[in-house]
Amino acid sequence: MLGGAGVLAGAMNALAGGGSFVTLPALIAAGVPSVQANTSSTVALYPSQLLNVWVYRDGLKSFGSVSLRTLSIVTLIGGAIGAVLLLNTPTQAFDVALPWLMLVATLALAFARSWGEFLRKHVKIGPAAAIALQLVLGLYGGYFGGAVGLMMVAAWGLLHDTDPKRMNAPRTWLVATANTVAVLIFLGARAVYWREACVLLLAALLGGYAGSQIGKRAAARVVRGLTLALSIGITVAFFLKVYR
């Protein structure tokens, strides 16, 4: 089960994002407590994120009036705060919060692009507001992180009118930045179920390679639709589990 979930998650991250929607419930189904399932999922998917950073390395440049270095530092701080908050969240409380976190991520998967386009036409923010918003996104990335990359792109569009494709490299870099500090904190706290995480890690690398090959041939609309349908189904299942 974990191997299949890892392959699917790696492919989803390579194609459209949302891999944690698969790995997190798979870990919980395997008997891992929800908080440790989240930390183990983050660690398991981290190497494939580094691979994505390597692929996009030529596009790692600043945009707008806030440098990529500043955004990276702010994201590190936010990611550290989020990771510490996660480790200090009681499992029962996280079980209750999890469906809502997944709902936020599902809405981001569904509407972040269209919301970003709408807001860019009507709202502009200054560098200070952009830095504060990035701190919050870094915190969310370290705590849960579902669809945080899409949220970042939507937020940056309020700062500077830039082609979203131009933001792919910074997005990949900053998501990995938040997860880097989170992974280090999770490792230091010994909050990782290694047997399960290693199965997911290896399978996700395989799935990421397969996903990149599929992405060259499959229609983007079809891939996004399938990813969103799966995310909605899993989110509904978690709501039913907690509130039935």
C-alpha cells in the first residue's frame, strides 16, 4: 500500500502537486499517528522535491522588488515555526484540524490560479506585505504544506505582474526551503517512522520519474482534473471520518 501511494504521490508532485494527499492517509492507514504521519510524509517526499529544484535550477532568479534571498530567509523562519508548532500539536487536536487543512489545500489546488489572476487585476501589495505573507506561507509549509506552492505563486502575483511560469523555479526552491528546515527539525525530534518513510521515499522517486514522462504526453487539463478529483475524495473521506 505504501509503495503504491509513494509512486502515485511522486507522479502527482511531478505533474500537478498534491502528493501529500496520498502519502498522509496511506501512513495513517498503516497505523502511524497523524502528527508523525505528517512528519514522515514530509521527509519521504523531500528528496523528490530536491530533484525538482535541480531541474529548475537555471530559473532561480529574483523577481519583483523582493529578492529571492530575502524570501528564502523568511521562508526558513516560517518553516521552522510551523514545524515546531506541528510537533507540539496533540494528536487528537491535529486529527480534528486535518480535514480543514486538507480542505484549504484542495481549494488552493482548485482555485489558486484563477484567484491569483483575479487578484492581480485588482490588488497590489508592497514589499513589506509580501514578506509578511511569505512568512505565513512558510509557516503553513512547515506545518502542513498542502498546495503551498500554488499559494505562493498566487501571493507573489499581488506584488509583481509576472508570468506564472516564470515563478516555477522560485516556487520549487521556496517550497523545498520550508521543507528543509522542517525535515531537520523532524529528524532532530525523532518524529519519523523510518520503515514506512523509506518505502514512500523510494517509491516517490520512481513515481516522480514516471510522472515527468507522463507529463510530456498527457494533457495538463486531464492531469489537473484527476488530481483535483482525488484530493476532493480524500478530503471528504477525512471529514466523514472525524465528524460522522
